[in-house]
Amino acid sequence: MKELVFGHKSPDTDAVVAAKAFSYLQNQLGYDTEAVALGELNDETKFVLKHFSEPAPRIITAAKPEVDAVMLVDHNEAQQSVADLKDVQITHVVDHHRIANFETAAPLYYHAEPLGCTSTILLKLFKQHKVAVPAKLAGLMLSAIISDTLLFKSPTTTPEDEAAVKELAKIAGVDYQTYGLEMLKAGTNLASKTEQELITADAKSFEMGGKTIRINQVNTVDLDEVFAREAKLRAAIAAENKAQGYDLFLLMVTNILDSNTRLLAIGEPQEAVEKAFNAKLVDNKVDLPGVVSRKKQVVPPLQKAF
């Protein structure tokens, strides 16, 4: 029986690569799976796939028309997954995020670790099952780890993530430092993006205190370039809040060169944002020095504040 393997909506490099890597591993173990995506790929992921001559996964909006069972990677929260998740059986989950809004009717395989990237966990699973990682897949997996850890600058980075990149780089024949910076910069080409594309490219929804919080992160090498479009970004976010029913939308604009973030908060309650970061919002904005991780530095203090 065929199963689909996918990461979260608004897929980033790890969501796409982890799906490909876990699908490959499961197929080697006798399953019949296909890696798919739940949305358009971002520029960084397109760069990675092109660099390693890997085809993009096809995009789906529903799973049940095709299969009865699915495998999730790089997420578990229902609101971040395929729309008809409740209509299919979840047989496997491999993830590195918090567990929330998740339940199943049947037992399943669930592997979660607090590492910087799902692909780091997957390398461990390849070793556990004594399955060799092909050179091309090794290149994809090290790309995902570099992406999620911002080339080891993110506080989510663990020694296991760094060791995994070095090991995968040898298999792939890649100078990970040079390649990694080139890859991260490929994801910061924002001039050609519409405001709608900027605010949805890496967005995730979270339920906190009865409110729906939408958090999107944009990586750049120039904060001023992004905020030169602030008026249009505000209008796009306000429209998105109204259309989707989000109470609060946080746009994280992160400078990957100096590891600082400027946060734009549109919606309510604003005071929860100020409480979370112990800082005053000025014109809906606040600078957060050293903040680069949504998962570790933004979501937890917000949850505490709510």
C-alpha cells in the first residue's frame, strides 16, 4: 500500500529534503512511498535541488484522494499539515519540534529529538538501519541542516548537527562552509518577491491562549532593503489576518550575517509580544539582537506570555 511522505505547509529546505530522505530510507526498508510537498518551494530550496540535480517533489493539497496512510516529517501539528490529515492514518513521524495538537487513532512510529534539523535525526536512522546515504542525498541533507541552523549560528544547533554536516560533506564531496554561505544567500534574493510571497514563504500557525498566531520568517543580508517595503508589507499582513482569521501576525526579518532580527507585529494582543521579549514595540516593531530561531527564541517566550 503506497504512502505519501511530506513536511509542513510553506515548506522550507528541511521539510522538502527530510521527505525525500525518509521516503528513500523507507523504500529501502520495503515500504512503497513517495515524497511530496505541501506548497511552492522557496528560492533556497530551489537552489539546493538545482545544485545537486534533484527534481522537485510534486505538490499536493490533499492526501486522501491518493492514499489511506501518510508519514510526516519536520512537523506534527495538524494546522501545519495537509488539510485532510484527519482522514488518513499517520504511520510514521520524524520531527524536531514541540508536540502539539497531535493525536492518532492507531499506534505509530514516532521519533522526535531536540536537534537542530530533522535531517540530522534521519542520518541516525540511516545508520541504525545500516542503509548507506547516496552522495546526492547526502548533499541535500547537509543543505537542510545548514538551512535550519543558519550554518551553525542558530541556538538550535547541537554538536550532533555539526558532526552530521561534516560527515555528510565527506560523502557528498562538498566544502560545506563555502557552499553553505552561497546557499543561504540564495535564499535572500527578495527583490523579485511580492509582499504576499514574502509574508507567506515560511509561515507557520500556532494556537496560544485561544488565539491563532501566525509567524513568518524572512532571511536577508539587509534589513533596510526589506523595511523599505514596510507599508506594503503591513497592508499584505492585515489582509492576510482578515482573510485567514489570524489574531496576530509576526514577521521576523532576520539578518543572516549578524544574527539579528527585526520583528513586525500586526494584530492583537500587542502586549503579549512586549511581555514575551521584555521590550517595547515602537510603531509595531522591535529589534531582537541575537534572535534567529522561531522555534527556540520566539515561540517559547510567546507561549509563556500568553
